[in-house]
Amino acid sequence: MKLKKILAVVSALCMMATVIPILPVQEIAVISANAEDAEYAESTYENLNYKKYADHIEISGVTDKKITEANIPAEIDGLPVTTIGGMSLNMNLISVTIPDSVINIEQNAFLHCIGLISVIIPDSVTNIGQDAFGDCTSLTSITIENPDCIIYDSSTTICSGKPYSSSVGLFNGIIYGYEGSTAQAYAEKYSLTFESIGSASETESQSGEMVLGDADSNQKIDILDVITLNKAVMGKETLSENSLKAIDFNHNGKPDSEEALTLLKYIVGLIPDFIE
């Protein structure tokens, strides 16, 4: 009886082995144990490591921590680069350019990046995670262009001085942002130096005309429209009648993620118009 059971187990394992695909060495697919996580493939672009998902790219690291410059592209393999992953850019010497395609700067993204002196975070970025710029001891200025960017509520999210390990944290530089922005609120809460780059309301349009792709009704098409559309998809914002018409590319009468991706592709130049 024992022999029969052993043979049955061996037979089952052999059957399982026959259905596991052999993947090419250059691009290894990673399947998460968590069913909710999406599949991705890992590869490299110039001096960057990245994860390739079905609809976006996440920067996951560098090929050499001794590099002094990291120019993040807006797209790789025809997909928009939307995320800077955790611990991906924690190098000793570095200048970094963040493109308008990036939406998320995840937890610990630049943690211990002691050579980073200044950084401009474009208005496309909607989220800065916990300790994203923690222990960046040379950081003297950080510009946050999105007035509604969600900044993780911790004194060590932006931190250039000691004691990083304590709950106090310290930033010796200047935080630049719009008046009334989350950047200003963050700076004031933790007694940091803030300098205004103007009022966000100065760019708002009073016109009621509909412009195709203009989700936030400011008469121009930019990454803020993607942010507004994504908020509407998640139920966190209600679009006006004109705004809904402006982004209803598939004519289903409601905002959806497919339209948000189409809008993002148009903004970064992957498609010439809103009809693929």
C-alpha cells in the first residue's frame, strides 16, 4: 500500500513538472504567491533595473550603485514608467530626473541616497511613500509640483539630518510647492522651511468649454488630467458634465481605467490621438 502511495505522489509531481514553462534568461517572469499581485517580468534599461507589468513599468533598482546619474525615461518597451519602487535608488552619488509619467514614489525609494542634493517631483506624482527620501543627508531642496500629492505623514518621509532613527527626523533644506498645497502642510507640521512657487489656482480656467482629454477643465492636457480621471474612477472625485464628455473616449458614459491609460499614453507621446 505504501509503495502505491509513493508511486502516486511521484506520478503527480511529474505531471506538474510537464506544465511549468521554461522562460528565457533575458526576461524572467515572476509570479507572486499572492493571487492579488500581478505578474511582471524583470529586465534592464541602460543603468536601470525595472519590472514590466501588463500596462506599466516600475523602476526597481540600478545595475551599478556607483553610477552618478539616473535618467528615468517616460516609457520603456512601449509602456509608461509610472512607479519608482522601494529601495530602488538608494545610491551614494547621484543626480536623478523624474519624468512626467511617474505617478508613485514608493516607500523607501530614495532611502539612504546620501549623494542626492536636489530633486524635482513633477505634478504627475500623486503619492510619496513612507521614508521615500529618508536619510538623504545631502538633500537641500525638494520641489513637489502636485499641490494635492499625498505625502506619507511621518517626519522621516523627507529627512536629511540626524537623528533619522528617532521619531523626530530633520530636514535641513527647503521644500518648494504651491500655496495651500500638501507640501506646505507637511512642512508646517514638522517645522520645516517652505517656499512657495505660486498659487495653484492661478492656472485654473474660468471657461466652460469642453476640450477633449481635459478632465480637470483647465483648458490644457497634462498629467493632472490623468490624476483627476483616476480619482473619478476610484470614486474620490465627481467629474462635471463637460469633463465626463472630455474623457469618454469609449462612449460608455462613465470614467474607467481604460480611458485613464489611453490619456496617459497620449500625454507621454505613445499614441497620436485618443482613439487607438
